[in-house]
Amino acid sequence: MRVSVQSSGKISGYQLSLLFFTFIVSTLILSVPGIMVAFAKQNAWLSILPASLTGIVNIYVLTALSRRYPGQSIMQYTAVICGKWGGKLVGVFFTYYLFFFISSTVNEHARFLNNVLLMNTPSLVLIITLLLLCGLAVLAGVETIGRCNEIIVLIVVMLLLPIFIFSIRDADPARLFPVLAEGLVPVIKGSVVPSAWMSQFFFLGWFLPHLNEKPQQVRKKLLTALCGIVLLIMAIDALTIMVFGPITPRMNFAFLNVIKYTDIIGPLERLEAIAIMIWILGIFIKVAMLLYMLCISATQLFGANNYRKTVVPITVLSAVGSVWIFKNAAGFQIWITFTYPILALFMQSLLPCLLLAIDTIKAKLVSH
């Protein structure tokens, strides 16, 4: 049964593509380059190319499903495709997955700030502050989040440009060679972890119903956003390798170290403030989007008619999950390197493809 959710505004295809650019890049640029270099070595900058295939597939699959079920979220048309009880079961998986996802993301945010800036600040304070701001954004609606992100993307790009320009002085292009000396296998291995991020276009299933244009019309804009992500990650990986070479895998936040290593005007200290600003702006949008999706999922799962009534309890629950989920940095590193790519392959890639396949088969059976 279709459950209507009180509208929270409409967004354009341009805003949607920018939202997912920020959603994916915000945690990818600091967390993943070191892992990619550990597997692909000096060819890690090439690994983002095969990784992007999951993003391309998800863009086509989710827009195809949205075109077949206009105005419905993935929670709603899953119930139509899989039946009432099958849809409920998948909806429970989606909701729990979002809860786990937002908990791990906020936990990562608190650990990052504790490591690089606010060493003596309790992580609970950082968690509550972020979730409080994101909860207010969710109450304001998806249109407000989209408009905020337009400004944030501009700020982030303006902050990144001088970093790229001035860090070139410390870069050694020779560290990128030899190219493909060991073949494609290391490059493929290096693509496994970032492919989990690129497949996050799966979350389009919650945002396409708010689009003020047809889903097939937004594909080009989403693919352009995907190309922007690929080019940015290639540049970041190449720059990190050229600056630090083989020691890159030993760094949890490799690109942060590139920023700290760069001098813009003389011996300028505490340049990591730029990285922290980029992180906070990006993570605000990402967590706001995740919190919105979690509220929508809970609302539609239990048949309510206004997602805003769930924002406060779900924000509190997310704070509890963020404290509980990882006890130390080692647990998070194992999760992000080995567990999350496997889970993302199933939840973010295979499951939407399976939904489209089942719907296509059902449509052909009905037509015959």
C-alpha cells in the first residue's frame, strides 16, 4: 500500500546532482585514498575508474525504477514489486541499514575531530552538535538542504583549488611510475573500497520523488556529478602519491596530511583548518540527507503521514547508535576496509538491480 508523506519541497536535477556530489565526496576524499594506495600502490589514481561502474549502474537502475513508479520512494515501490510482506521485510532491512550508516558516519565525524582538532572534547558533544544541526535541516525539508548545499559546494571548491595549486611544489610526478607495471589486478583490488562509495547513488531512491523534472531527464546531470567525483578523486589520489609516495597507506587521513604539509604563504601553520572546514561542511550535508532518509523510511514503514513527527526520536536514536557502534579506530578501519564494501555490494548494488529485474519479469508476465 502506498503511504503518502507530507511534502518537504521539490528540488531540481541540478540540486540533486550537487547533493550526491557532496554526499559521496565528503567522506571519500579523506578516508579512502590511503586504502586505495595500500592495494594499488602508485596506480591507485586509476582505481577510481573501475569503481565508478557501480555508480553508473545505480544511476540507470534507480532512475528506471523511479520512472516506472513516479512520486514513490524505494520503500514504497519495493512493497509493490515484492508484495506486502516481502516489501515490509526489505523495508526493515533498508531502515536498519540507514540507521547503521548514519551511526557509523557520525561516529567517524567525532573521531576525526578528536584526532585533528578537539582532542579533549568529549565525542558525545560533537555527535549531539552535528545531529542537532542536521535535525533542524531535516525539519526544514529537502528543498532547504538542497539550497544549503549549493553554497557549500561552491565554498568547498574554492577551498580545494589553492590546495591543489600550492601543493604541486612538493609533488614528485616520478612517484606515479611505472604505470600498470603489475597489470590490472592491483588496480581492480584498489577499486573495491571506493566502489562502495560510488554505489551510494543507490540513495537516489529516497530523493527522486522530490524531483521537479522527469527521472530520465536528470540522468545526464547525475552522470556529470559522477564524472566530477571521479576527476576529483583521481586528482587527490595522484597528488597524495606524488607528495608522500609509498608511505601513504600508513596514514588514516592521507589527504589531510597533504594539506598540513602544504605552505601557502610562508611557513603558515595549522593549515589543516581548511580540511576541517571542508569535512564539517560536507558531513553536515551527508548526515542531514541520511537523517532525512531514515525519517522517511520509518514513516513509510509504519504507515504514518508526516515524517517531521519522527525527526526528534530518530535523531536521539542516531546519537545513541553513534556512541555505541565502534569502540575504537581499529574497529572502524576494519569495517571500512573489509565489511562495508561487501555489504554495499549487496545492499547498494545487487538489491536495486534485483528489484528492477523482478519488476521487469512481472511486467512481461502480465503483458503475456
